[in-house]
Amino acid sequence: MFTGIIKEIGRIIKIKDKTFDKEIEIQCRKILKDIDKGDSIAVNGVCLTVTDTGSQSFSCDASFKTLDNTSLKYLKINDPVNLESSLTASDKLGGHSVNGHVDCTAKILKISKIGSSHIISLELSPGIRDFIVPNGSVAIDGISLTISEVKNDNFSVVIIPYTFENTNLSGKHKGDIVNIEIDMLARYAINFLKSSRISNIDSQELKDKILKEKLKEHGFTE
């Protein structure tokens, strides 16, 4: 489990092909003291297992399935990557709950600067359309962000200066591919509503009641 709060920007220093899989070595500094062999770490929002650690880097394997479903297949030597170690009981619960299980990838359509912030517009896959809503949460390359606008085939997020400067977003350009993970709460809520057999499920009052009960059931509210 992760929070979408990036701890450090690492850098790819080695990519080794292993038949269908790849071994990736990442140079970093701050996060090394928090990880050991066998630990989970989010690399651009993808949960990977640490296979080895050194004085200035760690290694992990990306399976063929992970490569097929994420942007990791596009990584090159010297590319910057967002890093977050897994959540511990003593960590602050910033951002939102992130599993590190990427739902899809998306292409960046436009990056605009307004004042000191940036607006990034991304293509919206039909498969996640129901889960992307204004003011909802989404993880982009592992970064917890708030959705600012949703259209038929794209959505936008506003990036504050600190996030832009302390993640790999500062190096992104139009056409780049990023990893998308939808909000866990949105997934539970929408799936539950879709599976309900109640005839008057279109009632907003009933939807709100069911959602509150579901959130309480899973321990998100009291």
C-alpha cells in the first residue's frame, strides 16, 4: 500500500533483458535507508519487489505482464522515475490510498502553465471513464493528484509548483505515456452500485445511502 506522496526521484542506470522480463537498476539516495530485499516499492506508480540493494542503487524485476500493462516498457537509461516505499504504521497518511496496481496508461495531450502551476491534460480511456470525476483522486505515475476537469475523451489535473519540481512531471512532454491508477474508493463505490439489483438505484438519495454504508463496511468511515 502507498499514499501517492513521492519520496524521491530516482534515475535508471541499468536495464537488463531477462527473456520476457527485465531487471531494472535505479540510482537513488534518500529512499535506500527505507528499503531492503523483498520490500515493495512503487516505481512510477508500479508496485515492484526489491531484488537487491547497493550503496547508491537498488534493483527490481518487471515481469512481461507488468511491462505489457504499464509505461515501464518505455524506460531508458538515465530516465527519472518517481519512487515511494510502502506505507508503514507510523507513516503520515497523505495523498490517498494507492495500491501500485496500474489500471491503464494514458498519453499526455497538453501541458500548460498558468501562474506558477501547471495543467496537464491526458487522454481518458473508456475503461476508467466512470471512475474519473471532478475533485476525485487519481494516481499518475504514482503521484496522488486531484482531478480538475473531465471531458468525454480527456481529463485534466492541476500541478502545484512543489509537486511539479519534486516529481518526474517536470520532465514530461506532450505525447509522453504515464501510468494511471484509479481511486480505490471510487472503484468500490462504482462497482457496488453497478452490481446492485435495486430497481430504483438511479435515486441519488439511495446512491448516497448505499455509498455511506459501503464506506463504513470497509472501515473508511465510522
